[in-house]
Amino acid sequence: ASQRAALAQVADTAQSVALTTINAYNSLQGNFAAVTAAEATVAFNRSSFDLADAKRRAGVSTPADALQARTALAQAELTLAQAQGNARTARGQLAVAIGQPPTMVLRLAPAPPLASADVLTRDVATLIADAERLRPDLATARANRDAALAQVRAARSDRRRRWVRRGA
């Protein structure tokens, strides 16, 4: 029983490492999406600034319009720089999660599509059984309980043998 507890503990640790890796991967994918969105915002604000500046030079708008567009562009560029920094940090965290140096260059496959809704409509008993099967920490707790019960049974058995010998 204690061997089962140890094996379950190893499985729990492996699951924890996998979860950390998955979270780091998902964080990196989210940061990639943030960079893409920030790049699109910079491109939009750059064209808005160019248009506002051209209108100002032509004398059909005020300098304040061009200044406001320049401010929006600068804010978008700052957001892009922050998103790129966050993506680099997330890339380093993923590298560390998989046991590599944080400076390692990772080439990632595209993110998989989201799970379909039919996963959520399965029978509740099946979902509970899957959760119990996939949660090594539950197996660890059960194995520890079984080991403790085995020790209690052994102690009781030993006590009964002593009592039988003394009573005979």
C-alpha cells in the first residue's frame, strides 16, 4: 500500500509539472495574441496620425488633432512594447517549465482548436470517473488511507495474537 502511495505521489508530481507547462504554453499563446492585436492597433493609429498630420499641413485641421493622433500612436506603441515584453517573459517561463534555459528559442506549433461542446454534455458519472482517474492526488490519498488501514489491521491482528497466547 505504501508503494502505491509513492507511485501516486510520483504521478501527482508529474501532473503538477504538466499543468505548469500547459499554463506556461497557454500564457505564451495569449501573449502572442496580445502582440498581434497591439500590432494591428499601432498600424491603425499610424495611419490615423498620418491622415491627421496631412490634414494639418493642408490647413484643414488643427494642430491639436495631429497631436491627439500622435498621442494615440505613442500609447499604442507603448502597449505593443509591453505586449512584446510579456511574450518574451512567457517564452522564458515556458522554457524553464520544460527544463530549458529561459533564453532558449522555442518554435511552437499553432495552438490547437478549442474542445467541442459535446465534451460538456457527457454523462456526469463518466466525468466524475474521468476526474478520479486523472487526479493522481486522489489516488495518493486513497493509497495513504489504504496503507494506514493496513497498519491498523496489522496492529489489531498482532494484539489479538498476543491476547490469544496470554489467555491460553
